Amino acid sequence: EQLVEESGGDSVQPGGSLRLPCAASRRIFNIYTLGWYRQAPGSQRDMVAIISPTGMTQYADSVKGRFTISRDDAKSTVYLHMDSLKPEDTAVYYCNLFDRANSQFPEWGQGTQVTVSS
């Protein structure tokens, strides 16, 4: 079941910026904590940032100070704004409900590819 849709992935140079949107239904957007996750080749999927319906946020140490997660109530969309991108940020990025991502059998969408290289 697809509850959210991530997009916006691209290839950028180190130091560049990128914004990823995650569109959700109004019900999902208003009730559930949403988050961005990423998985680099050969690595485990990790949490990047999460945001609650009230706007409370949390970030992975590796992106704190560089990435910002935000909510647009009018569009029922969560954004991940990424600044000062590094090659190690290269990964497939996924948007998901926090509860679903942390369940015993999580389900994921296709993800969107972000590549940071010279």
C-alpha cells in the first residue's frame, strides 16, 4: 500500500543543494509522524530526519546542521532540504510513516536516487 510518494532525486556536485518532496494524503499528513530514510549501496537503511504533526523534528548526526525537514500544510507535503551535500550523502532516499518504518515488517516505496559527485 502506497501511503506517501517521494520524488526530486538528482545528481549534484559536492557542496550543492537539493530539495526532496514527500506527498501524503491529508489524513496521513495530519495524524502520523513522517520521516526520510536513506540507503547507500551495500549499507543498512538509516533514518535521516523525522517530523511530527506538531512540527517536532529529529535528525541523524550525520546530517544535522545541513539538512532541514519541514511541513507544508496546504500541500500535505513534507520536504527534505539538503545543503552542503557530500559524496557520502549518495543514497536512495525514502519517505515513510515513522510507525511503519519501525514496524517488524516495514514496507517501502521505490525511493528516489540522490547522487553527489564531481
